[in-house]
Amino acid sequence: MNNKENKDDVIDLGVLICDMWKGFKKYWWLLPILCCLTAGGAFYYKSSRYFPMYKSQASFTVSTNGSYQESNTAYSFYYSQSTAAQMTKLFPYILNSDALQELIKEDLGLEYLPGSLSAAGVSNSNLITLSAVSSDPDMARQLVESAMKFFPEVSRYVIGETKFNVIQPAVTPDEPTSKPNYRRIIAKGSLIGVAIFCILIFLYAFFRNTIRKEEDMREKLNLSSMGVIPKVKFKAHSRKSGNVLDIHNPRTGEFFRQSMERLAFKIDKQMSAKGWRTLVISSTLPEEGKSSLSWNLAEMLAESGKQILLVDADLRNPSLWYLSGQEIGQDGLESILSGERRFEEVLWNHPSDVYLVAGDQGSEDPYGRLSSPEFRRFLEKQTEYFDYILIDTPPCGAFSDASAVAQCSDAILYVIRQDTAKVGRILNGIQNIAGNGIPVMGSVLNAADVSVSGYGYRYSGYNKYGKYGKYGKYGESARK
């Protein structure tokens, strides 16, 4: 049991990394935007709160009154390192004392001190540096000079008589000392943007819950797997050779044809055993490949000697006429149900022996047409002449048309494009289309990539399926 759990953890980690890479490829454009925003935000934050401060300082040594006298002086001063060290400790208290600050304010004619004073001593010496910081460079110099002027007077009550021997006088500073390093600020802001992007990509990958493997259809959807159809990507050759996803196109590859052959065999076997004649093929979202799969499945069943009728019941965006590669015309199922054309006038016998009802004419009321008694009678009539009727429908996750078609059919084949629709949305789609008790014979994992599905042979990439861009004109639900 532990070994199995460890194996699952490794697989989950691999899927997580794969999803993060997919998220990066999908949302890479967000990285420079985030970096610009965070770098700009950091620059604005620092610049809006930046106030230039100027620092002026003076260096001096400290002399203190001795206990002996020389002949030509009243007092003798001697250098005292211990006194200087003591003064360094006392300097902050004396500099911030009310007595000294009142003298400085009176000297400069101010009501308050527009800056701060500090002092630092050099270790093992009597050298001290007195500094003043202010927003006014000239005021910083005046504060130092005034503090040095009155400091001995205030400090004599604490450490006795002192004398300053100036080594470096205070000067007016030319440059502020607190100027921010905007390059570093922008660089840090950009790194914050990178970190936010990485977190978003991780969350994107972590919370994805899609169908990636054949086992996921059984474990997450409780659907039996009818097959896995590989990804196919046409290489850049001459356009004259065609990029049609068709089992008769040699450029689709042998694996694609073999996968469709296995799928057709399973469907034929199951439908024959249960006496089913009509099969609805649907998916959750647009561009999951159900129309292409319907067309190739019909061709493969026709190759096995079956009489196949393929009906394009996607009255919102008919596309089978395009996939067939033939100029069929605009009349299709809509023309039959509206009474404008008879079935024989619309039926098209394709060179691959597939009988096709398809056209580029949509309907203003697709659900009403597909839920009408005329549609049910149409299907019942055609079962007398065809072995199987395959019906391509709109995605059931966006529209209720597929549910109307399913009520007139024997079974449902559910197409799931690998790593596309969320599991919750797939379950809702299945519930919508099979809510009236119509059996779902199984599901097909479409556009499977070996890097995710883990199959032992390599698939080459898959082109877009169908043309669902037109769905946008039928309402917001098509874009959700």
C-alpha cells in the first residue's frame, strides 16, 4: 500500500510540473506585465516617500582640564582618552538635553530644531565626530556649529571643563545622504513580480482538475473508456498535400488511423450486441474534436461494410460539410425539418461511402427544431435504411440542443479533449445530456499527448477541431 501511495505522489508531482509548464506557455504574457506593475509600484512608493536629507559633520579632539599648572598659563589641558570615551557615551544625552537644545534654538532664532544631532567617537582615541541631519543643507551645518559652540558650556556640569580642537570643520553638504538607489528598487520590484507570477502559475496548476489520462475517465467520471485518440500536428509541408484530419490522409499518421479503427470496432461490437442504431456524439465544450471524431468514425465504420448515415445536428454552427472536404451546399437538417427539402434532396453520398446530411445553413430556433416530432420521425424513418446513424451535436456544456437529440437516440458517446474541461463541468454536461435515462456507452479521450497520458508510443500534436468561433453570436454561454 505504501509503495502504491508513493507512486501516486510521484505521478501527481509530474502532472503538477506539466500543468505549471502549460500555465507558463498559456500566460507567459502576464509575467512582463506583473514585473512592470510591481517595479513601477515600488518606484512610486519610494519616490513619493522620499525626502532628501543632508548631513553635515565636524571632527575634533577633546581636551580636559588638568590638575597641574604651567608657568605661562592659568590652566593646562591634556588629552584624555578615557574622558573622550566617557564623553562619547554622554554625548547623546547632552545633545538631546533641553539645556543644549534651548541654547541652540536661541542662537539660531528657531522655535524648534529642524534636524537631529548625533556623535560618534573613534575607539582608543579622543577623536569625536559630531553630525547633524536636516532637510536644509545650510541648516545642517549651522546645527553642528551651534552645538559645538554651546556643548562645552553644558557638559562642564557633567564632566568638567572641556575644550574642542577642531580637525575638520562643518561644511554645507552638496548632495543628500539618503538618495535612494532606484535601479535596485526597480530590480527588487521586478523580482516581486516574478514571485507573484510563479505563485499564480502554481495555483493555476494546483487547482486544475481536468481529464489527463484514460484512468481519469473511470475514476473521476465513472465512465468506461472506449478509446484514446492521439494528438496530430501537421508539419510545415506544401499546402497542396492538405491538412485535413482524415483517416485517408497519410499525413495524419498510422497511429491515428489505428486508434480510430479500435474505436470503431468497440462501438460496432457494443451497438450490435444491444441493438442500438442511433448514436449521439457530444462533448462538454467547443473545440474538443467531436465533429472530427464523428466524421472519421463514420468513415471507419463505412470501411467495415456498414451503411452509415452521419447527421450534422449542430444547427448553431454546422461544420461537417467543411470536414468532408466537399462542396455540399447550404441545405442540411434544417431544410428537412422545416419542410423546405425532402431527405433525398439533401442526402449526400460521400466518396468514402458515408451518407451525409450536412450543410452550412443554421437555424434561428435550434432547440425547437431538434425537440420537434419531425426530428424524431426523421430518425425513426432512417433506421430502416442504415445500419447506424451517427449524430453530431453542439457541446452539451453550453447548450441544451444535445439533450433534445439524445432523447431521440439509443446511446451517447462522450468526447473529452485531454486536459481541457474541468471535471465538474464535464459531470454537469453528462448529467444534462443523459438526464432522461439515455445510456452513455462510454467516453473517448481525444487529442491525447504522450507527455501527459503516458502512453508508450509517441503522438505528434493535434490541430484545432471544428470552427466554433461563430458560437459567440448566440449568447454569452458560448464564451463561458
